[in-house]
Amino acid sequence: MQIRIHGRGGQGVVSAAEMLSIAAFLEGRFAQAFPSFGSERMGAPVMAFCRIDDQPIRLREPVMHPDALIIQDPTLLHQRNIFDGIDPSGYVLINSTRDLKELGIEFALKDLPHGHVCTVPATELAIRYVGRPLPNGTLLGGFAAMTGALKLESVVAAIRSKFPGKIGESNVAAAEAAYELVAHRAAPEEAHV
């Protein structure tokens, strides 16, 4: 599975990709995570990539044809090319309190299978549980529920390894809340790995 994460500097985009790869390693799979920076300032658009496979991964280039997109910042939704290359059976998880129609993107994603596009209020959950508007760990819980590509237990362990102590536990609580929200919207299907 190839995952592309879009967000802004300071939102933990790179950490999200790293935690996905850690979760995959914990499940005995191969993974890689790496960033792509345009401008390295706080608030600038940032992309990070993660690949998960049952075989060794030899590719080292950016993910141009993702099986999944995670959009950490909804202000990037109308950025040119954000949905380019998404697999026809791919997944899109968006950090937003609004639905696709309200976001004005329902037509861009209309051909994806039912249940493969979801919004989750990750920033609001992060504020509630973590006390800061950092949606990265929260979205990983939603990603696990939507795709079934990783177990929630692996995501939780990855968060705890990246952020030990109280910060980790509050991020785990936010990820679990996002998992429950997304799981109740649609049951995950077999992931395409």
C-alpha cells in the first residue's frame, strides 16, 4: 500500500508517515516513510509518503499513485493536483468537520468505491484529547478503521513509541476516538497491499 499525506509544516505530517511505518513494522511487514518539503517554514504545504508491503520495498521515489491519501489540512483540498494519481479503488481520509459536498469536492472523488472517502474531525478530537490542534496521530486511528490496512493496536503502539508518556497516551485516546467514529460510518474492507 502506498500512502501520501498532505498537510502543513508543524502539523506532524512527517511524524504521521513515520508512525504508519512503525505500525507496519510491528505487524511484521516492510515499510518506509519519508518527507517531501517545498518550503521548510511553519504553515507551508508539506507532503510525506509511506509504503507498506509484505515484500522488501526497493522504490525510493515519491508516491505518485497512492492507494490512500490522508489530508491533514482541509485548506489544501483545492490545491491543484492533490487527488492526482489516486488508485481507482483508493481511500481518502480528510481532516474536517464538514462533509464532501460542503467541502466542494464530492465530484472529484465520486468514482471511488462507497466507504473509501471519509471526513473525520481530527483537529477537534486532538484539541479535546491532546490539548493542541495536531491531527496526525488522530488521523492514523481513522486510517486504520477506514482501510483495515493496519490494526488499531499497531497504530496505538506506534504512537506510544513516538510519543512516550502523557503526550502519547493523549494521542492514543484521540486516535481511538477517530477509529470509533470512522468504524461506525462504514466497516473496513480488505486493504490492497
